[in-house]
Amino acid sequence: MKAFWNLMIAEVKLYLREPVAAFFTIAYAPMMLILFGMIYGNKPEAIFGGLGTMDISVPSYIGLIIVTVGLISVPIDTATNRDKGILRRFRATPLHPEIYLAADVTGNYLMTLIGVLLLVVIGKLAYHIHFSGNWLSVFLGFTLSALAFYALGYLLAALAPTARIAQTVGMVLAFPMMFISGATIPIEVLPHGVRQAANFIPLTHVVTLMRGLWFGDPWSAHLIEVTILVGTLVVSSLLAAHLFRWE
Amino acid sequence: MAVIQVEGLRKTYGDLVAVDGISFQVQEGEVFGMVGPNGAGKTTTIECIEGLRQPDGGVITLLGMDPQKDGYQLHQRIGAQLQEAGLPDRLKVGEAMRLFASFYRHSVEWRSLLEQFGLAEKEKAYFGGLSGGQKQRLFIALALINNPEMVFLDELTTGLDPQARRAMWDLVRNIRGQGKTVFLTTHYMEEAEQLCDRVVVIDRGKIVALDTPAALIRSLGAEKRVAFTLSGSLDLQPFRRVPGVAKVERIGERVVIYGQGEKLLSGVVTILEQANVPFRDLHTEQPTLEDVFLALTGREMRD
């Protein structure tokens, strides 16, 4: 337990000392929100069923934070720890790999959570965004989505031979996802073809689930999203555990 | 009592046989050195004993346990400085000590360890900002944080300048002074000579010799050399009559006298004084482990 806490605290400290990672996790989504808020405001729009742009942006941007941590931070940190021999050094101690993983996931989860809370608070204060869901459901949906994307991130780290490759592949996957999944630009304004293609992207399902739960959909309305995200979580975790190299 | 027993250890990487059936024992309280050129199989051997690599054949017993099966339990009792290891650049020295201390059931007071290794002022410094020698000292401090019975040091001084290397040697003597057993690898023969009670010489995955450094050098029966530089001319004939002299050589200004025995140096000096010629740079050269390796393998240590 002592090892878990110390590792997690170290993880969070290291995150905050890396300005680029901290910026993209904590500040990027709120900044986008303010920027688009200045352009569109939050007046009711027919295309969003009477909700404002800010109302739907806040739950959507949760996906933006999740994909940043999952496909950029997790693979870069994990592959860097491997490349630099940090994981090797840990292996020469009695530290169990499961404790390392638990601390790493918790540290990343805390950072994601901080980013999301900041986003929601700014949305509430600046744009009085609507919320008609259940907080617990939103929290659970967020947690499932985050874990599924971390699992993808660990899989990417397991597959990439070096941290540089993990970084490149992570960014190549993350950036297009951000723009066609509805996590940045509302899915309603995207062309039909793009929306069709977006169905094959896991992030689209995160955005759909978060928006749905945010405005009070029951879980039964999102069985497809939940199935896809649970599947991503299980398959990626198993593959990552099987393929992961410590050095 | 043997704390490490290695029987017929074998490890291959594809077609390459890194360690080819070696056997040896390490006794409690000794500094045991494994020497040999790069690629001889030293790191593979030490990492098999530490439980970080799985051997393809042979039996290893460390502190009465099997490193493959009892790894976690063994890691409570040993300390390891690895050849290739790192820490996050933005982790502070004190944070690294606290973090590693938390991995063990029992740990020593880490601040006094930092003090002992001259890193007390670096407690708040980032790992990435340390010099090579400071990083290496931190890694030894981390290896000692659980007060281990057995310490593994893999290529401890590679990449350090001579001064830092000598400082490191004092630290190793200090570890031995605390009654801990030390297993170290090095490709510096001088280091092995300075630090080790016993040395195993390994080449291409096989053991070529195992004994105390002094016995290895003695077994060579090698000659001492007395050398000096001479500007003028001098009859070299009298040197050949000094007891124990085997050969006298002059190459340009440099004269080298080969031989054995205690009287060699005093005999040469007496003749030089009687001849009353100006000479400089007089020194003796002892055979070293380097010569042992050359004699045993027919090759220089440095490839």
C-alpha cells in the first residue's frame, strides 16, 4: 500500500512537472471551450434539439481529455519508462507489476478527472450549461471510457518498439479522432460520410455515451456504446498484458 | 558459506551463446569480481543470478533460494545496481529514495545514505540534472536502501572519470566493511585488482581462470620491468649481471630491464649511480591482471 501511494504521488508530480502533458490534459479542453464560447455563445440551436453549443460541448470535450491521456500520455510515459530502464530498475525490487500498473492507472485517472472537473466548472460558471442527467451515471460512463482508452494506450506502448514511435503513432491516431468523433466539432455539423466513418472510431462512442448520460438518457439507450467500450477495455488489456515487454 | 552457487549456467540469444555452462560459488562476506571484455557474458550472468533473466540451463542458488521462483522474496534481501537503468528526469533525488524505500518491508534511513554518498545537497535536485558520477552514486544508494545482505554492482565505474572511479572504489570497500557480500562485474582489470578478494575471468561465455588477483598474477610467472629514459650513451652490459635480470632492451632513449626478484630495482639503481649519467622517468612496471588475461586468451582486453 505504501508502494502504491508513493508511486501514485510520484506519477502525479511528474505529470505536473511536464508542462506540455499538463497543458493538454488540464488546460486544452477548457481553453477550447472558452474559444468556441466566444464565437458561438450558448444560445439554443435547432440542430442540437434546442440546446446551446456550450451545452453539448462540455460532455463532448470529456472525450477530448480522455483521448489525450489515453493515446498520448499513457503510451509516451509507459514506453519512456521502458526505454530509459526505469521499469527494469523497478523489476530489481520487490515491487509487484500489478501495483505499478494500479498506481499508474490511478495517477492518470486523477489527472483526467482534474481536467474534466475544470472543464465542467468553467462551463457552469461561464455559460450556465444545462445538465439533466445523473451525476453517478456520468461518473461511471466517464470511468469506463477513460479505462478503455488507457488500455488502448498500454497496448500501443506494448506494440511500439520505442517511445518515439509510441508518441508518433499515438498522435497520428488521436488527432484525427478528436476532429471526426464529435469530441471537438459537434457531430451534427459533420458531413454524412464522415459521420458514417466515425462509427468505427471508439472515441465517437465515448462522445455519444457522455452526451447521452449528460442529458439523462438511460443506460439501456447506450448498450452499443457500452458494449464497444467494455470490449475495447477487455481486448486491449489482455493483448497489452500478453505483449508487454519490461525492457 | 556459499551465498551464491552457480552450476552449469547457460544462456543463449538466438544463435549467440552468451554464457556457456559456467560454474562457481561466492562466499559470504567476500568481494567477488567477474572480469572480462565487453560481450564476454558478465551482465547476462549477473542478471540471471538477480532473477532478471531466465537461464536456458543450469542451476542458480542465491541465499538458498531460486531466483526464478522466489524473485520477490529475494529482492527484499539483495540490492542491485544495473548496467542499464534509469529514473524519470524530473524525479527529485529525495523522492527517488523515498519511493524505493517504500518498495521494501524494511529500509534504512535514506537521508543518512544520501549523506554517506555525498548527495545530501542534491536531495531536491532533479535526477536529469545530475552528473554521471552522481547518478551512479544514487543508484548504489538505492541498491543499499533495504540494507541488503548481498549487493550486485554491474559495470559500476564505466563512463566515469578516473577521480570519480577512485571515489567509487572507496564506497565499495565501505560496503564490504559493513559485512555485506559484493558481486561485481567490470572490464577494468585494475578495478578488479583493487577491490576483489577473488576474481573469475570470463571470455566468450566461458570461465578461463578463478582465484585471488595475487595468485592469478603469480601463476603467470611474469617478469617485472624496470624502465628509465637516458639522454646520453651508456654501456648496458653491467645491467645483464644484476641478479634476476632476464633481458635488457634499448629503444631510442628508453631502456627496459626485464627480470624477477627483490634485488632487481636496487641493482639497476646502483649501476646508474656508479655510471653517473643523467637519467629520468625511472619506474617499475608490475604484471597486472591485464597481463593475465592476455596470457590466458592471447588477446587484449580492449577489443
